Amino acid sequence: MKRHYPWLWFDADGTLFDFESAEAAALERALGAVGAGFEAAHLTAYRRINGELWQALERHEITPAILPLRRFEHLAEALGLGCAPAELSAAYIDQLAQRGELIDGALDVVQSLAAGHRLALVTNGLRAVQYRRLASSPIQPYISAVIVSEEVGAAKPNAEFFAAAFARTGDPPRRDVLVIGDSLSSDIRGGAAYGLDTCWYNPFGQPRPEDLAITYEIPRLADLLDRLG
């Protein structure tokens, strides 16, 4: 039986935006912009360092303001890069903000759902990236609200992030909100802990954890259309 949620809160990276593709291209171009060569090992090291720092952010061990530069400080040290981390960080953010590749089918799904729901982006990201990227994306006209962790000062899965999201969407009843995302740790666990229904976008068929309440699970974004009224 289909269920209607007046508000659909979408994660951005890995749910609507093809972040892996954008990340790889942005890092390669940023390294080129500061005069450093690019190798596949650079991307592997960056993803490891960046992933560790985002996990630390979710645990409240660092703040959103610290992360953008620190990851390139760690990368420059790990790879022996002869460029200034601040310069590389600025180049990377600029390149990433220009890349808005969407997950396959995302535009069609967003267009269809916007006819009967209000859509928000709820993202652990950087303001300079998310707003610029959205501004040039075909999904922009269908998004009613944007909540970015850097602006909020807290990241998913923390309750402070979700409280800010409710404030920015007019404090709807919790039963009226569905959180949709690919991350079990931030989107699904955070949403469930806040008392919200969740939809796990699981395109790679990861095993479903037994200790986590998940309202829906979908392998394709288009499957949302069959679940929502």
C-alpha cells in the first residue's frame, strides 16, 4: 500500500548526485591547477582520508569548518605533495562545485515526485559546493529547501542537524517526513533516531543491518514511485 509523505528529504551525494564521478574529476583537475601530477593512488588516498574525516565529523570529533582544509593537509603529508594545502583545497572545492552529474534516473524521479510532494536536500556537505552545484542542476526548480551541515554547524546523524532541518521546512509533523539516502550511518540511522521514516537507497545490494529500523529499501531511485502515494 502506498504512503503519502508531504515532505521528502533527499540526501545529495550518492543519492541524487553522482558524487564518485564528480569527486574523481574534481581532484584530478585541482591537482593539475596547483601544478601537481595526478595518479590513481592519489584518489585512493584522498578517499580514505576524506572518509575518515567525515566519519569523525559524524561523531562530533571535528567541526564542519575544520574538515575542508584538514583533508588536504593530511593528503599533502601522506603523498609528499609540494603544494600548499589551502591552495589545493580551494581548487578542489571550486572544481567540485562545477560538477553536478546526477545518478541515473534522478531527474525523472524528482520531477515526478515534485508534483505531489515538497522536496528538500539534507546534506553533509560544504555550502560553497552544494549551492553552486544545485544552481546549475536541472533538479534545482523542484527543490523547496536546502539544509547543509556546514551552515547548521552539525552533521547527520546528529539530532542538531535534523532539528535545523525541521526549523527550515516549517516544522512539519514527523509523520509527514521521509528521509531518503544511501548512507546507513548518517541518513538512515540519523533519521530513524529522530523518529522519522526512512528509505535506504541501496544500489549495490549491501546487506541490511538487523539492528536498524528501515521503513523502505530500494535498489533504484525509480522504485520510489511505486512506494509513495
